Amino acid sequence: QVQLVESGGGSVQAGGSLRLSCAVSGYVGSTHCMGWFRQAPGRQREGVASISFGDDSIDYLDSVKGRFTISQDNSKTTVYLQMNSLKSEDTALYYCAIDPGLRGYFPNWGQGTQVTVS
């Protein structure tokens, strides 16, 4: 019932910045968790960042701490991932996902947006 659509991906040089957006439609409870994941060719999908409303927690992958920032607008219709000081190893297909009721898993995923750092 919940749909997610990512946007904002593109190609940037190392050291540059990019801001990803995820538009959320459908019913989302006040208590929920939004997450960003990424997958590069030949590598497993990994969690990049998450923000939880209910316990108010924010978590980041160790390799992106200090460089990436996750946030959500006040209406909860969009979640963002601000990416600074990008490195070539950040190149991947980035997905957003939601756990609508903090049940411990992410049942709904977007289609992904490509980020390429050269």
C-alpha cells in the first residue's frame, strides 16, 4: 500500500556532493522507520542510513559517518540523503525502504537511483 520513488542520482567527481530524495505515498503510521540502502556490482546490498520515528534513533554505516546525513521533511512525504565528500567506493544503486510500523523489517522498497562517482 506504500509506494516509494527515489530521485536525485547522477554522476559526480570525487569530493563532490549529491542529494537523494525519496517520495512517499500511501498510509504511513506516525511510528515508522525510513532507510537508505545501496548495492554495487558484485557486492551485497548494505544499509547506509536509517531514521526512526517513535524511538527517534538515527544510524549510519561506519564508512559514511561524517559525510552523509539522513533527514525527513515535516510532512513525512519525503526522506533525503545528503551525500558529501563522495568517493569512488560510494558508486552504487541506492534504494529507500520503509518499515511502516517498526516491526523489524522493510516490506516496501523503491526502484532505486544510480549514483556514480569518478
